[in-house]
Amino acid sequence: MFIIKKIFVSAFLGAFAFAISSASAAYYHTTTLKQGSTGAQVLSLQQTLNLTSCKVATSGAGAPGNESTYFGAKTKAAVQCFQASNGLTADGVVGPMTGAALSSVTGSGSTGSGSSNLPAGCTSTAGYSPVNGQPCNSSTGSTGNGSLSGGAGDLDITKTSTDVEDNVKEGEDDVKVLGIKAEADGSDIAITSIKVELKNTGYNVGGGSSENLTKYVDEVSVFLGDNKVGSVDADEFSKESGSPDIFSKTIALSGAIVGEDDEEKLYVAFTGANTIDSDDQANAAWDIQVDTIRFNDATGAILSGDVSSLEYGDNDEIEFGDASEDDDLELKTSSANPDDETIKVDKDDSTDDVLALAVKLDNDEDSSDATIYDIPVKITVANYGSATNVEDIVEDVTLEIDGQEFEGDLSGAGTLSGTTTVTYNFDIDGDVTIDAGDVADIKVYVTLHDQEDNYAENTTVKASIDNDDIDAENEDGDEMDVSGAERQGALLTLNTTAASISNISWQKSQASNSSTGTIDFFFTLEAEDEDYTVVAAEILDTATAAFTDAGSFATDSGEGVLSRVSGDATANGSVSFTVAEGDTARFRVRYSAASAGTYEVTITNVAGKEISDDDQVSPTLTI
């Protein structure tokens, strides 16, 4: 907290009183309003809000025609809505800036008075003169300051490190490098200007760095909270030669109003030059101080704050970095990634646009913009029978990036031998840019060949993307590393038949001597338009403890036994059952335990159909 020195005080304290007589009258802001306030100005506030989409209420008290003189919770909510819609701090308090915005809702006239009710020097109902960017009457002091409420006021100034950065990258916009807490006392306060001084204390360190501010900074701006209230180009700073040179500039502010008894944060921010020399990046250490802050109170007095706390200090040194130094492009999983499933394919025609994989490519907000040149997709096929080439199975692969589509080209011959993985490349060639802070949605679609004479029933296809294979560059044209891990899509089982699954249930049982027990999974299968074969190994399961090995009846876990409970189904040896078209059969998968322990089974997929979350997990068996 610091003493404020008044260098000029107006000899006359004036006041404005504005009459509000109806909802059609213009709103004139004369005092700060907040929850608990009462009076005619609150009535005018509610009437004005009800002319906008942010109504106080849609019916009852506070609604159009039922406005009151009391500022309650509904009025606060409407004010916050209006502030958010107009880019203001949504605190529910009607200060000068919110008052000015409300004034513009109904225009500049008032009941029977026209613009004559405006303070001298103002050409609109807004609290600032659009001519000179200063509060109305702030420089004359002859009739007071009609845009500010209160009497003689002070501004208490302290430093803050909240949201302040000490590193600015090439081309980075509006990086806040100095923070100031400003608290108004006794009056609304309009901060009219701030004088900033800068020097490079690293000019003779190491290999040396330039003392020229424009080598580092394009623009210096001032923010009140998140609202920019002033800015100048770096080349407008004056230079005082020395060791090091000192650059200074007074930046005029507009709209930098702090309400009485309120505290706001004022920031000085840099926009980095697009290209900064490597020696300057390595050695520069710019120091910053505020030499002067000038402001007006409601009397029209021109005041200057004690800014000794804002003088040069070791903690204020600002460094500059390469645009790519914080690059972080990451490959992530997506909630849209499909689950393992059986895809019904046609014997005689292609099956188009089957979603095989969905991922996200996240570019960190501190990164450079990323230009994408290629995102290779791997396709793995297995159980394909007599097929000899991957193109006998997969007709086309399409990569979609935020809705933009690219067709894949098979790399290599695509010859099949055992489980085979091939790569498809895409001619993106810089046509996709992911801005810093953005996330791109990436999807892989496959078109599947007709099945007959091409590949066997139950051929599997799986797509994947490896983060290390992605070709991306930053704004400088340098290759960007992509973090994350290889992301895999669904295991697609290709079958010309389809089935529906229903009536899922679990059951556990235990021998009377408690030395053995079973967990049973039941389901009903209906073959819809063709015969369907239920294969034990295609029931996707996991278990928390070792069950008795069921040998040839094994599912993926090697522990479940598939059997028919009821209905029509034909056994195929010991590993599958065929249900004829139109028939229904009920099946059981049994898991047997023969030793002490706690047992639990999870089944996620049967006959290519995903099991709902509520039905996936068995009851717990304890022996």
C-alpha cells in the first residue's frame, strides 16, 4: 500500500442528477449499483435490462412491466448475463464500464432533455469521450466528472505476480510481463495513462545481446484484467543512451476504470517479434518498471500514484525464446474410437466408410502452430484365408482431419504372409494447420472389399497410428516431435452374417464344501438374415484370477466353456455352434474355479456385439 500524491485537485466538485421516468428513457449511470442497492436507478437498470436478451425475469417480479427498485439476486444474474454478452467482467456490479454499455442500449436521449443531460465534453452516454479517450470533464474540473461516482478518491498500488510470465516467444501475442493491483478508495477511478521503462541488463552478458527493443517486441499493451485498454508499437518508445540504453513511453489508456472500493489487476504485456536472433534469445534479460501512473477521480482531479514498488527489480527480468521451445503436439485417444465389433460385409459388393480408428492431435496452447504433412496409418489383417494381398480385403483407406478428407496410398506391395501390417500414406502436404491451443479430431475409415472369393469369413482388420510416424512442422519449418503413444482402433471381424444378442445374465454357484465354484454367463442369440456361427474364441473376456483351463473350449482368457442351454443350434466339434437363419438359441459360458481365491469375469463383446457396461462384470466368487 502506498501514499497517493495529488498533483492537481479540481476547485469545484459538481454532481449530475439524471431523471428516469419510463422504460423508454435512456439509462444514465450515476452511481455504482450492486445486490442490495435500492432506488429509482435500480428501477431504470431493470427496465433497461428487460430491453435486452438478459431479462431480470420472464414472469412475475422483475419481468417487463413488473420492475422494482430493489437490486436482488435475479437482477444480479441479469447484470452478469449482460456483462458476459458485452465482454465485461461478469461480477454483477454495475460500475462505470457496465453503465456505459447499458446506456448504449436505449440511445443517448433522456426524457424531455435530449443530449443536454450529458456531461460537458461527452458526445455519447458512454463514460468516456470518444474524441480524446479521457473521462468526460476529467481535464477541466469545472463541473466534476459525470462518468465517475464518488468524491475525492485515491488509488492504492501494489505489485502482483498472478498470471505474469517471464518468457516471451517469437510471435507470441499479449504476454503479460508485469502485474499491478489497483484498488480505488473514496471514488470510482479512471486510470488515464501509464509510463513504462525498459532496459536490457543482459546486453553485455555472454556473447552479448541487442539493446534495441524492436529486435524483441512488436507491441507493448496494457490490460485491465482481460480487456486491452491501451497499446503502442515498440518503435514508438524513446531511447536514452546509456549502459544499457533505456526505452520509455507513456501509454494512454481508455476504459481503464476501477469502481469505488474495488480492486482490479492492471498488466503490461508484450507481443514478441516474429524473429528473434539466437544470441538475443540466449543472453537478453529485459528489466521493466513503471515510472508513472496517472488517473482521475470523480471530482475531475488529475492524480499520480506512488509507483516505487514498480521500480526495476531482479524478479522482473524478461527473457525471449524460440517459437518452438515449448512445442507439445500430442497424439491422444478419442471417446469416438470404436469398440471391437463384427462388421457385416456383403459377398458381392463393397462395404463403405467403416470407422476403424478415432484419435485426437492436441497442440498445446504454448506451442507453435503445427503444419501437418503426413499421418501414416497402419492396417493389420489376419485370419484372411486364401487372400494374397491386403487390397483383396481393404479397398480404400480415408483419413479425416476435422472434416477434411484425404485418400490413402498403400506403401509397398501389400503382400500377405501370416498376420500382416501395411502402411498407408496421405498427401496432406501442409494443407492442415493445428493452431496453438487447438485439438484436431482425426478419424480413419476403411472401405472393405466384397467378401466372396476375396477373403475368409472372420477375417480381422485393425487400424493404428504411431505418434513417432507423424510428420509435422512448426512455424519456423522445423520438425515437431509428437508425444503420446501408438493409438489402436477397433478389431473389426468381417462376416457376411449377423446376429442379435439379448437376455444377458450372470450366475455364480459354490459346492457345499466351498472348495470349488463356477461363474456362468448366459446370452440369447438370434440369427437374423443368414445362419450365424457362435465361436468360443470370439467371446472377448478377462478374468481376475486363474480358472481351470478349459482346453479347446477356451475363449480369449483360456478359461470359459461354451455350451447350448436351449433353442436350435448345431455343434461344430467342440469350439462353436451354428444358429440357422431366423432361429434363436440360448448359450452359457462357464468359468470353473477349483482352488482358494477371489474370482471375477468381465465380458465385453459377444458375436461382434458390445455388451453394455451394466452387464459386463460378473458377481464375485470367493472360495
